[in-house]
Amino acid sequence: MKDLNIGLIGYGFMGRAHSNAYRKVNQFFKLGYRPVMKAACARDGAQITEFADNWGWESVETDWRKLIARPDIDAIDICSPNVTHHDIAIEAAKAGKMVLCEKPLAMNAAEGRAMVDAIEKAGVANMVWFNYRRVPAIALAKQIMDEGRIGRVFHYRAKYLQDWTISAKVPQGGATLWRLDIDVAGSGVTGDLLAHSIDTAIWLNGPVEAVTAMTETFIKEREVQGQPGTLKPVGIDDACAFLVRFRNGSIGTFESTRYARGRKNQNTFEVNGENGSVCFDLEDAHRLQYFDHGDVSHLHGWRDLLVTDSDHPYMGHWWVPGCVIGYEHTFIHAVADFLTGLETGVAVQPDFRCALQTQLICDSVLESARSGQWVKVPEA
Ligand SMILES: NC(=O)c1ccc[n+]([C@@H]2O[C@H](COP(=O)([O-])OP(=O)(O)OC[C@H]3O[C@@H](n4cnc5c(N)ncnc54)[C@H](O)[C@@H]3O)[C@@H](O)[C@H]2O)c1
């Protein structure tokens, strides 16, 4: 088995999710590579040392440029906020390192294009962590659609709803609330949440041709975190709804907000085809709803598939049928797929170019919201 030395940047939510994945992956998947947790990096030396001790990283750095320059690092894993992705990814590619980057790929498509150019010029292995492709029930939806079971698709309907920014007292910026600061996040729910819905949609239902959108910013000014009394205009989209024309002739609706009281992380989609439908809700992640019009008519009805059998995607690596797995496993699956790609030479998806396509759709959505016009989505 070959070692793959990882250098991870960022110790927040995703730093933890990825660390957990590197620790577990070889226990559950037979692979030709073993990720070695070589170094973790962040600006705050005390915090990153505590994080590294907790998760088992061998060393720490406080400057990502030094991390990239280290000859003992093979792959850079970017788990820091969106504004950092572009510079780190390009520098890592130039140094010949593999790059695994959190979503969204970049602040905008212009940055994303420069990143794709650098990665492809360097010819390094790469992946963007759109982890919902690795939910077994979503992968099963993909299998059902690829098998032609629901037939020609007419409708794609996605929602991604949260409720944590309703209070005007929530500040913006700083270490923990950078998602509300346009200068660090690039956009609001469009890049943060709808990027996930879009990645899933293009994976399941193919390319998007055009979009028309509206966005709203409900709270116009927020205090800057750590600077009591300093108000700054809110530049992000708090909510976004858009219509889509897919290349395959189907039409779609997408909605996202952080103002849906009671919804914590409701990521759903439903696809309606000529012969059947599939429906998924992340808050019930081990289930897939499936309707088959081919059933005898007196048995027509939605099937509630518990996606835990060993012949369901990924599930053969886990427990016995009926035992569910969770959110953190999607990251373990992503690492396993990335390492399998290194071994087989078949590049893992979504790679940077694929994630640029999602970024182009996000940019088109925001452009349409500004102009009030339909926008044709450019090719990545
Ligand atoms: N794949 C997913 O489902 C998923 C889920 C959450 C976040 N993400 C992505 O992962 C990345 C990190 O998000 P997170 O939730 O782990 O963040 P987090 O808020 O939990 O942690 C971010 C870390 O970055 C540091 N930081 C904050 N502002 C910074 C800045 N301006 N420059 C440099 N460092 C800064 C913070 O100190 C903190 O250590 C983002 O790109 C985000 O979109 C992806």
C-alpha cells in the first residue's frame, strides 16, 4: 500500500469532517493508498496544535505557503473559507501537489477558471468535496435514473433550507460568521447551499442551459463580529429562488434560504419522469422514495427504500442491512473514491472543471437576479 501525505488547511467544521475521513477510510475500504495525516495548517498556532493533537496530525504549520513548499506533502486539502481557495489551489498546483478543495470551488467563475487552468496545466489529481454525491440514497437515485427506470425526465425540484440567520442580532464576519460576509463568502445561499443542489442536479439530470432567478437580502445591515457597534451592509443573498431549463428538455425549480423557521438543513430533491419518480430528503438521509408507474395498477404507490443493503451504493463497506450510516460517512466515501481514482487512473468526479460548471451556474443565477433576465449558462 502506498502512502499519500496530506496537508490540511483549516480546522473548522470541514477540517474535522475530513480528518475523521482520513482516519477511517482504510478501516472500511480496501485501497491501494493510505492517507497519512502529515500536517495541519491554520493562522492560529495554539488552535491548530490543539486540533492536530486531537485528530492525530503529525505536525502543524501556521502559513499555508510553507505547508505547500514542504517536500513531504503530496496533497493539499483546502478546508478554509471560500476567499482562500483560489490562491491556495493555484500555488499548490504550481508546486505539483494534488489538490482537494472544499466547495464552492471559488468566490466566482473568473477565479474558478484560473484555478482550473492551473490544475490542468500542472496535471495534478484533483477533487472538489461535493459530498452529497456520496450519500448512498442519492447514489441510488443516480443508479435508478441511469438504468432508465424513471424514463424521460420532465421535472427537477430542489430545496435547501436553513433558519439560523433570522435574528438581526446575528453579526457577520470573523472566524465563525464569514458566511454572512460577501468579501469572504463570495455569495450567500447561492454559493453555500444551492451549489450543493446544483452539483447533485447536474450529476443526476445533466447540463443546465439557462436560468432565471430572484434573490432577497432580508436584513440589510449587520454588526461586524468582534467590533460592537460597527454596522456593515449585508452583501450576500439571504434567499434565492430560480428556474432552470436543462439540456435534456426538462425544467427545474430551486429554492434556498436561511430564513425557513424550523428547517435546519433540509436538502431535498424530487425528479419526475415519464415512468417513475425519485425523491430524497437529507434530514432522512438513509431513505429514498421511489415511484414506479410500471407496478400493477392496484399496487401503485411510493416505495420507501431503506438504503442499507449491501448491494446499495457504498453500503457493502459498512454494517449489516438495516443499520444506518450518517453525514460523516459521505466524506469517507469521497476519500475512498479519490484514492480509488489514483489507483485506477480514472479521475474522480466532481473535479475542478466539473465544479467550475456549478460555479458558472451560480454566477448565472446571481446575474439573472440582478438583471431580471434569463441567462444562458456558459460552458466550463
Ligand atoms: N462539503 C460540505 O458539505 C461543506 C460543509 C461546510 C463547509 N464547507 C466548505 O468548507 C470550507 C470551510 O467551511 P467550514 O464550515 O469548515 O468553516 P468554519 O467556519 O467551521 O471554519 C473555518 C476556519 O477558517 C478560519 N477563517 C475564518 N475566516 C477566515 C479568513 N478570512 N481567512 C482564513 N481563514 C479564516 C476560521 O478561523 C476557522 O478555523 C468553506 O469553503 C465551506 O463552504 C463545505
